[in-house]
Amino acid sequence: MIEPTVFTWALSIIGIIIYTPTMYLEYLAAFKPDSQKTKDLLVGKGQDYPDKTYAAFCRGHGWADLIIFFFVLAGCVGVLLGHRWGYIFWFAGAGVTLYAHTLLLFLEGKHIFNDWGPLAFFTYGWALWVYWAVIVLFYSFGRLH
């Protein structure tokens, strides 16, 4: 049993806050990729996917994010209950988040960066999840060690 700290609670709450709003978008990408509402949110109002590869990428990314969300949410529950498996789930979710968002930096970063600007990009568009993931990776490792 690993007693949760105030920092554990803070990381759990922040994780849930930053992941939950995007889950609706990822749900649409995974389950309704061809709906105009999904395209409006993923590509732009009234636009279509530029090609089939991008459409497949959006669908795959939707499924991947839903899986990540499962690990993050399960990890939050586990760490708050004081279980070691919670930290393992957290570690897995954070590791995959870091991996996926590093790919996204190079795959979509240029488009998002140009549309949003550097401040929004490095606080919400890309890096918010990365910051959380890096902190959780180190914190989980430290708590398990």
C-alpha cells in the first residue's frame, strides 16, 4: 500500500481535467470518423480530410487516445486507493502519452503551431499532456522505487 499524497491527488485531478474534454473528440474520431461534425472538429469547419491517410490517422489516433485515457483513469483510481498497480497504469499511460505526443509534434505540430501560435501550442495544443506525462513518469518511478 502506497499512501497517496497531496501531490498524488493534484496529479490525478489535473490528469482527469486535461484528458476528459478531449475524450469526446477522440470518441468521435474512433466511432464516427466520417461524420461532418468530426471533420469540423478535426480538420476545420466545413472541410474534409485532405486524403485517406489523414482520415485513417485521425481514426487510429482516436482509438489510441481512448486506450491511453483508460490507463490514465485506471491509474488515477489506483494511486488514490494506494495500490502499486495504479502507479504502473499511470506509468504506462504517461509513457504512451509522451510517445504519441512526440510523434504528433512532428506530424501535426507545424500546422497547429502556425494556426495557434507558440504560446497556445506549448501550453495546450501539444505540450500540456507532455508536461503532465513527464511529471507522472518521474513521480510514478519514484513512488514505486
